[in-house]
Amino acid sequence: MLFPMEMVDASRTSSGLVRTILEVDEKNGSLTMAGDILSEGYLRLMHASTDDLVEGAEQAAYLVRNNTVLPMPASALLILVSCVGRKLIMGDSSDEEVEAVNAVIGHTAPVCGFYSYGEISPHQDCRGARLHNQTMTVTLIAEQS
């Protein structure tokens, strides 16, 4: 989980999807990944710092905020789902992700969340919801007035 793989297409363009390595079979020369991979693509080894992961959560919060009618409705609820792989990398610094998201959203909505073994969410570069690994999803639920 410390070194996930980024999926890239045949032209080496990022698909916006990350996969976790679940198993390495040295005898057969194969990897078992958490989720489907592109049959005509490649996998690129990734490594991130705690600062990079906090910045990613912050960017997700900006996407939510920029697509929300402001001011934030009083009935809003913010749901954060973070991959357990991020927690393993970040350790005690994992609270920084939540703080970064709250700073962007503005502390106006109640926040809840949990760790998962994969997140299902749309991505800015993908159509429809997809399975993601090693990500933090930020979901805002609110009634529009």
C-alpha cells in the first residue's frame, strides 16, 4: 500500500485512477490489483508524501466548493471517505486531511467520515462513478433552497 500504481492509457496519459497492489506473485511474475486495470494501458509506480496527500484532499474540497451554490445551505452534510492506505502512510498526520478540507469548505457543514478499502466516486477526468484506491473522496449533501 505504500507504493500504489497510477493507471495510464496507451499514450501514457493519466486516467485519474489509482490501484493498490494486493499481492505480488514472483513465481508467475504477476501482480494482483485492487480493481480493474486498463487492458491497453500501463501502470506507473507512485509515491507520495504526507504533504502531497493533504494537498490532494484539499484539491478535492475545492472541487466540491467550486461546484456548490454559496453560501453553504444550513442543511449541508460533508462526508469524507479516505482509503486505509492513506492512513498507513500518514499515521498520526491523517487529521491534517480533515483540517484541510474543513478550511476550504469553511467549517459550516457537519463532517462525518470513515476509512475504506476503496472509494466509489466520479473523478474530474472520468465520466460516471469509478472505483478508486488510495484516495479521499469529499461528498457534500445539501438541500437546495
